[in-house]
Amino acid sequence: MAAFWNPEKVMTAEEAALLIKNQFPNLTILKVTTFAKGFDNTAFLINDRYVFRFPRREIAGELIKIENRLLPNIAPSLPLEIPKPQYIGETQSDFPWAFSGYEHLGGMIPEKLTREQRMKSTIILAEFLRKLHNFPLQHAEKLQIPYDNLGRLDLKKRKPLLIERINSLKTENRLSDGLYSSLLQFITTVEDTFVDEKKVLVHGDLHLRNMLVDDEGKITAVLDWGDTHIGSPAIDLSIAYSYLPSESRDVFFQAYGDGEEEIKKLARFKAIYSYVLLLLYAYDQKDRDLIDDCYFSLNLALEK
């Protein structure tokens, strides 16, 4: 079982069931199906009711510990569903990292939503982020939520990286001339000397593959809180540019509590940065639906 923590090896359903049984003998396992396979975690659906996520590398195990501490504390105050860990798996001799299980949340990953469908989530997204960003920092610190130590909005560092990745996409004929020019033109408008001093609790990785929607396309849940940290609100406000059409942004920011123009520009930059990375990932995975949604979101982010 030591091979579990080899990142090149994907855990099997049988191995997951054994780990769960070892720590939670009162949970009778009748059915195990693979739920999702990501870069950092493998998830299994147990009895069509619980989702168990198992890290594939050390950093992912540390992030799950953060989720396990934070999510039960913020869930009651948020207007959208989030995972609520009910089974907290500890390290053991044959698996070195924490894992967790929570009630499966209903809904679908948003794919190929229209502008009208996306606009249905304007108010609820704004209210969700307003509540999240108002979570007391002192409480977050007591829960050992880290501050941003990755320089997620360090523009002196991130602008050259973004340009490099945009050029790579263009070289591979994965950006049209128009989109390529528009992306570079926007980047030139972003001052790399601005630093947002405001600090709030942020989700940290809010994009369409970390959300669930109902049959009408309205957001019902936010998933994957592994990147949660204390940082700039622009990190999360990027969703207003990558997910929402331009005609709904004034409504969004009025419901959220408005925002400084520099923060909004940072949020737009983060939206573009995130979806360029997501586009590269989508091509690597040959995920055509995600590729199409990334192009859609990049064009939304460039809308005035």
C-alpha cells in the first residue's frame, strides 16, 4: 500500500474502500465509484452519498487539513452550499496524508452556459463573496488559515509569466490574432506597481470547474477550498470578469459592496491569468468542453 502516495499512481476504488474501513468501521460501504481525478486529489463516491477525497501529494494533504478546519466554521453563514467534512481521515501507516469525506452535493459542473444562464447567478455570487470576505480575520487566523505566500497578485512576477503563456498559446495556434492582441493590449494597461493592502478570507480558486449549478444554470455550490487563504479580495472578485457578462457587473458590485477601480483591474487580470492557465490545462487533458469554456471566459474578461 506504500505505492498509494506515488503521484504517478491513481488510487483504485478497492484501495480507497480499505482506507475508509480502517478509520471509519461504522460506515458500511456498499458501493464505491470513482468520482473525479485531479492533479492533486482522487475522489470516490461512497454509497452514492459521500464524496471522499484522497491527496496524491504532500501539499494536497496539507490543503485538505485547512479545509477540514475551515469549512464547518464558515458553512452556516454562506448562501451557497459548500462541502462539510463529516469524516476526517488521519495519517496512518499505509497512507501518509489527511483525507476527508462529505455529503455529496447535488448539481452539475457548469458547461457551455449562455450569457443569460450565467447572469442568473449575479446576485448570489456577490452575496456569497460579501459574506465570505467579511469572515472575521481573527477567527481565520485562529483556524490557522495561511496568508498568501505565493504572490498570487505579485504583478512584477505574474505579468511576465502571463505574457509567456499567451505567447506559447499563440505559437501553438491556439489563440486567434484578435484574442492574442486584445490580451496583450489589456496587460499593458495593468500597472505592476499596485499592491492591494486589503486582506480578507478568500476561496482562492473560484472558477467554473469548482462550482455546481442547477438545471437552469444557477450556481448552487462552491467546491474545492484547497487554495483558501487570507489575501486580496481581487482573487475571488475575478469571477465577475471570467464568469459574468459585462452587462451584469454593475449589479454584481452593487450587491457585493462596490469596489475600487484598481481592485477591479486586478480582478480582471486574475481572471485572465487563471483562464490562460486553465486553457493550457484543458488542451493538455484534451477536454474540448473546458477548452471552449475557457475561450468564452477569456472573451468575457476582456469585455468593457
